[in-house]
Amino acid sequence: MLKKSILWSVPLLLALVVMLTLSSTVPTQATEQDPVVAWQKIDSGVMIIDVRSAEEFSSGHINGAINIPFDQIVPALAKLDLAKDTDLVLYCHSGRRSGIAQSALVDQGYSHTYNAGGFDALMSSRK
């Protein structure tokens, strides 16, 4: 019985080691959408990108944010010629579009992105 347990443990441990190794080499994506972390980043002077529509942006946005709709994020940032390690905070209405934009940027090699989630949640958490 002990022999079988050991035989099953070895592949599981190897899989765990591989997963941990890969997780440290792949750019991370924030999934928590923590407003406290988002405001810390924003207050430190990172680039803030509102990925909502122009109409949503004009109805209110975070001071200093630029508007780039989520479906235009990759070509728009390419035109800006930003370094791929530029710190970026992305937000939208609920966090869904900013998550899509973040995934597209990570796929293009951007390594310091943060999905701040939704505008209303961010604004209501600001003290």
C-alpha cells in the first residue's frame, strides 16, 4: 500500500514543481481587482487607461486617465511606442473589458499590467 502511495506521489510532486516554475516566468495578471492596490498604483504615478467607450469616458473618469477602448488597446499602445515594462492600470465599468484588454496586452509582452476593475467600485473606495 505504501509503495502505491509513493508511486502516485512522485508524478504529482513533479507536476507541482513544473507549475510553480512556470508561474514564476509568466507575466502575472491581476484577477482580484483590488481597489486599494489599484489606488496605490495610481497614486504612484502609473499610466491609467480607461478602456470604456468614449461616451462612458466623457461621463466621468479618473483624473489623468487616457481613453483607449478595450478593443483598440494593442494597436493604440503600439502607436504610443511604450516600453513593454511600463506600469499600466486598466479599468472599465465592471472589470470585464479591462480584463480582456489586459490579456491582450500580456499576450503582446506587456509585463506590468493591473486590472483595477470597475470605475464605480474604484471611485466609491477612494477615501
